Amino acid sequence: MNRLKTALKPRIHKWRTNFYLLRKNKLTFLSLLFIILLVVVAIFAPLLAPHPEHIMEMTNPSEKLLPPSGEYWFGTDELGRDIFSRILYGTRISLLASLAAVGLAMLIGIPLGALAGYKGGWIDNVIMRICDIFLSFPSLLLAIVIAAFAGPSLKNALIAIAISWWPWYARIVRGQAISLKERQFVRASRAIGNTQGKIIFQHIVPNCMAPVIVQASLDFGSIILTLASLSFLGLGAQAPTPEWGLMINTSKTYFLNAWWYSVFPGIAIFLAVLAFNLIGDGLREIMDPRTRNR
Amino acid sequence: MEDYIEIKDLKISFKSYDGQKRVVDIDELKIAKGEAYGLVGESGSGKSVLALSLLKLLTEPPAVIESGSIRIGNLNILPKSEREMENIRGKKIAMIFQDPMSTLNPVFTVGQQIIKVIAKNQNLKGKQARQKALEMIELVKLPDAEQIMEKYPHELSGGQRQRVIIAIALACGAEFLIADEPTRNLDVTIQAGILKLLAELQKTLKVTVLFIANNLSLVSLTCRRIGLLYHGQIVEQGEVREILDHPVHPYTKTLLQPLPQTEEEKEAVRRSLSVQENADQGCPYQFRCPRAEEICKKEMPPVHQIGENHEVHCHFLEEGESAR
């Protein structure tokens, strides 16, 4: 037990310093709290939602398009469903889908980027030119094209997003890998007989993670936004899924009479994107020692 | 004693914009099993290139191995493929690099890195590997092994890091260790500690060591035999005491000289430093040698055996030296 304590002591100290740095940056800390709140909401949505039965297909014509009230905090939609409950469930969908999209993009981009950077030569050229092709399209447009081809569904939308996003990770990791492969510990690792694959995954990839994590947290916001856009255009989640973009899409017909129907999902998207962008910026500052002490 | 390492006729060049430059040109270099051999030369004399070529770690191109053979144990190194080399590196030959500050991976703890090497090379897992790692840290005389295991490289001092690196190199279980200026960037007291450690480990573990340094006094502590490298060629080699007491080659004498005192000596140093040419023919040292004559520009100096264990590549032997 004592041993464990001495072993853990430096770690705890490090967590404390990192936490302290986080606290010093108020905006980052606030957005971190908000993101934690989002995660809690996403996990416990069924318990928190006042009307969980309003999530999927159901009609309640007598209570359609009611303005916000004590019973329905954010009002009701055209079928009489509680918008607040649907937004809570929407958190779950947005977070999970974005996580999957970012994860998938990283899964494609990081190994390809590390391979390109470490190997160099024609392999590098081929991978990077493919990246260029993907990056030459605006990412939303590319995602729309892919989603349109694959058929509209939430799963296809997030695959489309991952496909249009991976070149960013490949580029970041490639840049890092090029500088890392000349470092002494990579040579030392070769000198004790590690294979190329091992070097890429044990030395190159872990050392690239700091900028990748920052980029991922910044991207998380944009991906939530892109996902909502795809759903808004009818290429993502399909009714009756309580997806934020989809809710705004259906609400546009009723916008003049029922402002709450579009405004509250819009605020949800706005806050989530803002929080992820702020935390990305904050993380970048924390991970870069030069900006740390400001 | 049986020769463990045998380098013959090894010629390595680098391609550059103005043609190929020869950086290593060794006729013969033999190291016996369990011996510590010191290779001394100034920067740019080809020490590190030679070390990397033993592991086949040179990037080709720009490096070109023109000819020669390297035998380590019963392995013929040069024709081996990259995949075969991956099995030889670490298991048979390990290397300690120049700069202890950057040889460890900054994102893993020291323990994780040692355990990884042990797991790879000795097929140990979990607790056993950890136990072995602790033993290795204790072997290199670092106190508080448990604590060191949990530390990241940046939390250790240069000397501690170099000890960890030595531990990793030994954890491979290699029988041949290349130490490429292991005490560079360390201050003098720490240097002494590391050298003492290396000498002790070499004796207790009976590994063969190729010790590379730019300073004769460093190798004299650890090695029994030394060779002096100039422009990729061995100009003098023999037992360390013998060479320190009776240096023959002018280059060796320069390296052993104390700081220049008189104007004359300073001028000689200045003159020798202004010349950086590569000799096309003749003695490689001809441009800097204080006693160079016509013959040095034309002919490769012959190998003179002085005594049993001392050879020198020079046209001139001082009076009585060949007789000794």
C-alpha cells in the first residue's frame, strides 16, 4: 500500500498542476464544466427527461406547438412532443455520433500519416496526394456527396464526415513523424532491433498525440455542426430521431408561429460547438509550455 | 584469444554534391571476445559512422558501403537484410548513443521502456518483467529503483538517464555493446561515474565493448586496447598503457599534448586546423603532420609492428622504437 502511494505521488502532483492550469483559464474551465454536463445529460437522458415517452414516434395533437411553460420548459413541437426532452436525447445522439466520427477519422488518419512521415519517398507522396484530393473539396460538400451516395442515415452521415476529415489528422501526424524519425530515441529503438511497425506505433504515434488531441477537441465542435447540417439537409438522422439539426429542419415551417421550436435546438448546437472550441483552444494553451504562464 | 569482431577492408563513403567522400577506410580491425576496445579520434573522423555500420543503421544513400566485410561472432553483417538485422540488433548487438538527453522516449516512464525491451528480448511478462527491470536498474547502480521506474525521462538528470540507457542496452542481453561517446554532454564527475560503471559491467557480464570517444583519457579508464582513427583510417593501435607511455604517430602525440603554450605550438595547431582536405593518395595525415616529407604525399605509410601489441601506420619511426 505504501509502495503504491509513493509510486502514485508524482502522478497525483501532475494531475494537480494540470488541473490548476485548467482552473486558471476561466473560460476553458467553464466550457469543461459544460462539456461534463453534456456528457452527464447524454448518459442519464432517460432519467432526466421529463417526458421520455415523447422521444420517438407519438402524437399528442391537443398539445401541439405550445409555448414554453412549467409543464413543457422549451415548448412542444408540431406533434405535441416535449422539445426539452428531445433536446436532452439529442445530446446523446450528437455526442456519440461525433465521437464515432472523430474516432473513425483518427483511426484512418493517424496510421496513414505516421506511415507517410516515417517512410517518406513514394509512399509519402501517394498518401499525401490522396489527402490533397480530399482536402480540395469543402468538407461539408464532400460529406454531402458521400452521404447522398450512401443513402441518408445517421450512420452514413458520420462515415461521410470521417472520410472527409481524416486527411487533417494524417497531415498533422505526418509533420510530427518527419521530425520525430530523426530523433535519437527512434534511432536507438532501431538499434535494439525494433521493427518498423513497432517503432511507428510505440514511438512515433504516442509522441504525436498532443497536437492530435488538440485538433480532435477543436474538430469535435465542427463535427457536431456538420452532423447537424447534414441532418438539416435531410442526409443525416431521419425522423423521428431527436437529432438537433433534424429538429431545426422540421421547425422551419412553423418558425413564424413557434419561435421556440427552432431556437432551443439552435441554442443547444451553439453552446455545444462553442464549448468544444473553447476547450480546444484551452488545451492548446495548456499543452504548449510557452503560453502556459500567461 | 579468439577474435569476436573482424572488420576487413571496410570502405564507406558519403555521396555529396561534390562527389563521393570517403569517411571510413579500415584495413583490418579485430576485437577479441570479452575485450573492451577503445576507438579514439576527433569529431568527423568517422567513429560514429563505423559504429552505425556495425549495426547496419547507416542510411543508404547518402552512405555507400563500397567494399569490405564485417564479421561479428559467426555473423556476416553486410549482406544481411533489414529483417534479419532486426533480429540481430538488440539480441546480439546493442548500442548506447551519444546524447543521453534525447535517447529515451519522452512520453513513457523509464519503467515502461525497460519492461518493453525485456518483454521483447527475453519473453518475460508482467511481474517477472518488472522484477527483471528493477534488477537492471539496480545493476547500473541507481538508488530507489522503484521510484526511478515511475519517472519520465525529463525528471531524471543526464547521468541518471545515461544509466537508464545502459540498463536498457544490457536488458537486451546483447553480447556486444557499442558505446558511442556515452559521456558526451555530461560533466566530468558524472563522466567518471559512468565510465567506472561501464568498466565494471564489462568485466562482470563479460560483454565485448566497442568504446568510442574523442578523448584518450576516457578510453584509458575502460579499455585494454585502443585504436586511433584519423580520416576514417586507423593510424595507431595497441595496448592502452603502451600507447599512452610511448605514442609514436604524430597524431597520437598531438592528442596527448597538453594545451599549446608557446607561440610556436599555437601556430602549429592553427596551421593544422586550417587544413581539412582529404588526401587522394599518401598518408591521410600529411597536411597536418609537422614532419611530413615528399614520401608522405606519394605513398601510403606501411604498418610497423612495434612490440607485440602495438602497430603504427607511419613512414617515420623514431630512433630505437622499432628495436624495442
